[in-house]
Amino acid sequence: MSIDVNNESGHQVDEQALLDIARYALARMRIHPLSELSVICVDPETIEQLHLQWMDLPGPTDVMSFPMDELRPPSRDEEEPPQGLLGDIVLCPQVATKQGADAPTRHSMDEELQLLTVHGVLHLLGYDHEEPAERAEMFGLQSAIVDGWRAEQGLTGPSPAPTTTS
């Protein structure tokens, strides 16, 4: 799995944790090991421009996903998943800081960024949360992936509740 993490936000983030949780999520979703992903942390102004340009929505957001090859998790019948370029996940640490602090299960910016990374991966894989059934499926899968990764890392306590607005 080729995953690039670039921090252009001006905030200190745990880049290794973002790399690790992205790798875990992609493996859990059975994405081809030679697929590629980019994770970029940006400042509020940059993500606000992207939010306006691509979604016609004002203000900064927490995470945006830009798929490339439209890869999907393989069905149970497929032996070999397709390989390709997944795309880009853009995160905003400043928004993540506020969301983590405001969440019912208050948590750190890094924990929120980890959750948002999984959220972005799922969007790249075609998951959405517009309809109630889609929301239940996506957020259930997101929680299972975050919980599994946290358990593998030996992290204790409740995992962050979904807080994403995008």
C-alpha cells in the first residue's frame, strides 16, 4: 500500500498514526496492496476554498475526499481486488480540534483526525451518509474500523463518536 501523508496545515499532527489507520482501514476493506492514497492536512482557508469550489458550500469543513479510480471493496466472490489510485483525503486539523473538544466523548485533535481519515477512506470507496440506511452502514463500518485499529494499538477507552459534518 502506498500512502503519502503531507502536513501543510501549520499544526503538529501525528502523521504516523494517520498513515497507520489509513493502512489498517484499506486492509480491512480488502483494497489491493498496491493501491495508492494521499492524505493531506491543510489550514482552514485552504479547505474552505475546496469546500466552496467542489461542494458550493461556504466555510471550512473537517474532511473532503477526492476519488480517482473509483475503487470499491471486492465482493466476497472476488479473489483478487482491483488495484489503482484511490485518490486524496484532505483534512483540517483546526476543525478537528474544535470537533473533538465539542464532541460528547471529548477527544483530542489526533483522535478526531484518525476518525476523519477512516471517514475519508470510506468516501473514496463509495460509501455515503445522505440517506439513513447509508448513514447507518457507513458510520457502523467507520466505528468498527476505528475500534479495531485502537484495539490493535492497545489504546483504551471509548473511541471517538462520529462527528463529521461532510
